[in-house]
Amino acid sequence: MDQTENGCKTITRAAGSDGKPETAGATESVGKAKNAAASGNSSLTEKPPLNPIAALALCALLWSFGGLVIKLIKWDALAIAGVRSLLGMITVTIAFRRPPKLVVRRDENSLQGQKTGNGDCRQDQNAGENEKSVQAQKARPKKIDWRATTNLLLGGFFYAATMLLFVPATKMTTAANAILLQYTNPIYIIIFGPLLAGEKSDWIDIAAVAGILAGMVLLLWGDLGGGQMAGNILALLSGVTYGGTTIFLRRAKNTRPSDSLNLSCLLSFLFAIPFIVKAGLPQSAMSYPALLCLGVFQIGMPAVLLSIGIEKVPALSSVIITMIEPMMNPVWVALFAGEVPSASSVFGGLVILACIVAHVALKRAAAVRKMRSVNLARD
């Protein structure tokens, strides 16, 4: 039986050995939903529009077309990166109805209410007073959360640097080298994770680092001169910044991933403005639809999908799913642009991918064994 009292909805059942009605817990759920709506957290009030695993898989697939489309555009590399980011920012802003943010603000009273559990009906006894309280809370200025703001800014900075480095790298070296070297980012997470994210390294991490380093040597073996090597260095640096992006997105636990991603598009575009002005308009008519595709479908929509998936899928699983990008990127370029990587590059890339996948699988197996041992100890 449903009862509404003082603005709080409870669900009661007449059955009970002591003759008292039983509460089904709806009061707490309604209170949590109200808190979520008040604080802007939609995870308790809205279902994801797409399965999180499917979102990550589609995100990686869209990312994988970047190498091919960049190769087809005859324009300055940094100008491409800037316009791509501008279109991506517009897409993300429209999708989330949130412009890029430079600070994260927290409402002290809202956080305190969440900690003490304001799903209690006692806080909702008078609807009129509650409405006045909500209005007063909205009018009160919110304080800046400096820790969350730092993570937001650094996450945006590192991802902007990743995008600005990756486009010139793809122009100057093979698409296979560019994407595979970018996906060395786990090595930097392993090295800097304990310091910046509080994650300790073990023998599995060390073995993965050694294997990835060996794969990098093989991948670079045949490209020790000219522009090819310069492109490889830029791609390697994009792996460093991509690792920084991952670390600071992990640290930003109380902010939305889309905020850092949208800010990164703004920063990338602002940096590229001088290069866009200097380059002038693209001469090839094909460049215009290609730029539109890059911005909307290779940056904007993947950012939306990543924001959906990363909230629900564990980090280790997300690494495996997004491996679709480095595996498919060279395939599209080889099929449609005729760019075939060297045998040493292919072998080195396979070694890097094998080490990353093995690292993820071994870490998951270790976590399962640890969980089983804890359960056995409890029994």
C-alpha cells in the first residue's frame, strides 16, 4: 500500500508478525533521487542511453578512423587538430548541454546533506519550508573545489596535448606507428600511477613495462632517420600525455569526464588558432567533409560515448575494449590509403599489444584470486 505523508512517499505492507506496517525502503530511494537531482548527478535518476560496454566499443571504433581521415586531408596538421577540436567541442556541448568549464564548484550544504542522508522524511515534513530552503541554497554562492578543479584542468590539458601531438605524428609517420606508440600509455600509468593516483606496482606491472619497451625498440628499428623518426617521437610523446589524461581522469572522481574532454577541445582549438590563420583555407574540396567527420564522429561523439562507458565499466575492462582502436586504425589506412607498415613495425606493435592485453588479464586474475581468498578467510 502506498502512503504519501508530508511530501515523502513510502511503501508499506500490512503483513507483519507484530502487526506493524513494514517499510519497503522507498523513502531512502526517493531521498537519494532528490539529492541526485539537486546536485546535478544524473546517475541515480537516469538510465544510460546506451549499454556502457557497447558505448566503449563504438567509441574505440570511431576513434580508429582518425588515422585514415587525417591522411586524406591536405592541410596543416595543427590546423586540422584545431578545427577538429572546435567541431568536437560543439558536438559535446550540444550533447550534454554544458559548455566547457574551467572550475568545479561544490555546495557545502548539499554535500553535508548527502553525507548525513537527507532521504529522511523529517527533512521534508513541510513542503513550503523545503521549497524555501532549496531556493536559498541555489541563491547561496558555491565554493570552488580546488582539488577537483586541478584534476579538471590537468585532465583537459593532457588530453589537448594528446590531440595536438597525434595529428602531426600521423602526418609524419605511418598511422600504425602513430597509434601503437600512443597506446604505450599504460607504461606511464604504471610508472607515475603510484605517485599521482596512489596505485602500487607489482611484478606484473614491471614485466609489462619490459615487454612494451622491447616492442617499442622493434617498432622503431627501421625508422631511425628523417621525418619518419620525428613522427614516431611525437607519437611517443602523445602516449605520455595520454597516460597523464588517464591518471587525472581517474583522480577526478567527483567531476564529470565530459567536462575534462570538452575543456581539452577548447584548449586545443585556442592553441591552434595561429596555425589555422597561417594555413588559410584547405585547397581540396574533400578536406571539408573530412574535417566535419573528424570533429563530429572522431572526437565529439566518442567523447560522449566515453563519458557513458567510463562511469560503469571497470578500468581494466575498458582498456581491453578500447584496444579496438590500435588494431583497426592501421587496417583502415592500409585498405583505403594504401599505406602498409613495415614488417618490424607490425611485429613490434603486436608485441606491445600482447603485453598490454597480458597485463590486463593477469591483473584481473590476481584480483579474482585475492577476492576468493578473502571470502574463504571470512567463511
